[in-house]
Amino acid sequence: MEDINFLAKNFKLRLKSFYKKKSYYILNTNCGIFKLYKSYNTKEELEFFHEIKEHIREKSVFYLDNFLISSMNKPYFTTSDGIYVLCEYKDFPQADFSDNEQFRRIIKNMAILHKSMCNIDFKSPKKYYTADYISDLERKSKSFDLIKKKINRQSSLSDFDIYYIKNYSFYKNKIHNTIKSLNEIDINKLIRGSAENNDVCHFFLKEENICLDNVDIYFKNFSEAKIAPHVFDLIFIIDRYIKKMPKNRLSINEILNLYQKNNDDFRPQDLKLIFPLMDFPSRYLKLCDKYYSKKRSWAPVSMIKKMEYIKNESEIYSDYINKLIL
């Protein structure tokens, strides 16, 4: 690890004290409190994230983990040990998605955040989500079918194989319906529209990346940000909200109405993506890939339980999103 004082000086700060927290350092300086960490992003990615944050800073009043400019005149400083980043830091409590009132506040502010994440005049190379979403799903569908063929050729079956075969039709139907719906909606056209407008999605709006006190809100960790329709952030955050299962939870329609009320730039046609994308069994397919990529001949009890949990959760999701009114 490089000398902390040396790094602080190269971000034009005078260090008073510091302490380590997980994999990063909190610095108390003459200009306030900052977070210092070694980044594993490329320089181009950091410049892309920096431009997003600077654009938001100009268009909104949110606290962000903005990057400081180093003596290299870049949002990072390089040493023989790697790339270091120093960003603004707020010690706010992380969001609680199980608190309905707090979640309403988060949705409202996410909508306002998205309004400031459009028409960014990038100088750095852009990071796009995908050029052909349908092809990605079709590859997953083929992989799903290949696993079934592989199982059929086996002389003996594991518990995991039996579970897979038993639920094959259920998940194959979900995959088929998603691809069919997204083709009808023309998801690739909607994604291209976002690219033309330079709409940026955070893609990682989980609880620890949304921090808030009684007055202010703090969005951080833009390391997954890409150019894409904002609806992907909505899907991500609704997915996490459902998992929390708060009592008397908000309906999906309440959430979307609140979001649209605070983001009049949002394209209503993007809402058509919500049901098919949320109904697609991504987590189930990932678990299957994890199992079969290791060529196991047995199934850990924990993986079987995980399969059952995902299937039960899928039914809860379906019940929730089936109430969607467009």
C-alpha cells in the first residue's frame, strides 16, 4: 500500500488523520472527509464514471461520491502499485428497503436522479449495456436446453439433475414468454433510443449504495453504470424491495406512479419491459450454470434448498408483478 500522506498530497489535500475501514481508508483532511481506495476499474472507466457524476452535480443537489482531481489532472492517481481514487464521503446510514416511507423517498429521489442522468456530453469512451439484448437471452435459452440434453445422456442422475428435469418445462416456458414479449416490444430499439439520448443507468442501486439521513440522500458506487434505459434501475430496485417483503408493501403500480410523477422525462413505453424482464428466471439459470459448469455428480443440500427458494420466490414475484397495470 502506498503512503497515505503521499497519496493525499497528490490529490491536493493536507492529511490530518486517517483510519482503515474494510478495504478502503477514511481520510480527515483540511477540506473535509474523503474515502481513498485502490480501484480495479480501468482509467477509461473511471473517466466515464467521473463525467456522469459531474453531470449529475450540475443538474441536481444530491450528495455523490464525486472523484477528486489529482495532480495528474485526472479523477485518479497512478503509482507502481496501481490506480488510486479519492472521493467525497458522507457517513449516512444505508437505506432500508423494508421501510415503506423510506422506500417512497428513495423512489422519488431515484426518479429525480434519473432526470439528471440524460444527455451527458461524454468526452470519454462510453460504456453501453448491450447492443442486442434478445441475442443474449437466446444464448441463455440454448444453454438451458443443452443442459437438458446432457442430463438425458447420463446413466445416473443426481438430485440436482432430477430437480432440473422436473422443473424444465416451467422455466422453459418463462424463457420463451420473455423472449417473445421482448421481441414484440422491440427491446433493442428502446435500448438504442437510450444510447442516442445518452441515458445512464446506475445498475447497482442496492441498500448500501443509497444512504440517507433525515434530510439528505447520498448516491454512491457508480462502478456498474452504463448507458441504458432507466427502467433497468427500476427493475433492480423493485426486485430488491420484493425480497424485503415489508408488511403492507407498496404495490408495483404505486411505485411506478410515484416514479413517473417525479420524472416526466421517463418514456412510458419502457414500462412494457418490466413484466417480461422481471419474470425472466435469471437467478435460476445462474444457479444451474454454477452447478453444471463444475460438472458435479452430486448436489449439495444448500443448492437444492436454493433451487426451492428461487422457485417459491418466483411465485411471489409473479403474483406481485401480475398486478401491473400499464
